[in-house]
Amino acid sequence: MSKLIRNFTVHDLKDEVLYFNHLWKRTFSNGRAIYTATSNHSAITLSNVTPRGKIIPQVVQRFKKGSRVVVIDTAVHLPPHTSKLL
């Protein structure tokens, strides 16, 4: 198991995008988006957006079937499965 420790500034947060591949099911509960993996190869790609709009992938995480990811706070959820942290 590896741990990803990150410290954010407000500037960092507004340019971060999480891409959930098509193997996730999204539901909402208590103002939170809950993503549930539907396959053992479900993936999330964390990317940064440069000032010129170029998307740079930073981290790809893979999850087992049934894994859950909860997205809270300042995020915009675009269909089908993209979250942009503001």
C-alpha cells in the first residue's frame, strides 16, 4: 500500500481534475458524490491543468470492484464521471 501525501494551496486546488473511467457508478448522498467501482480495473486519473489549458496527467490509481470514493467539498461533477476541484 502506498500513501499519497499532498499539501494544497488555493491555486493548486482550482486546477485539479479527477477523471473516473467508465467503470464507475455515481450516486449522491447528503451532498456528497459517491463513486463505486464496478470492475477490478476501475481507474481514476488525477490531472493538472496548465494556465494555457493543457491537461497534464499526474497520477493514475486503480481500484478493485466494490471500492468506494467519496468526493466532498468544492468540486464540480461533469457527466459522465469527471470532478473538477475548485
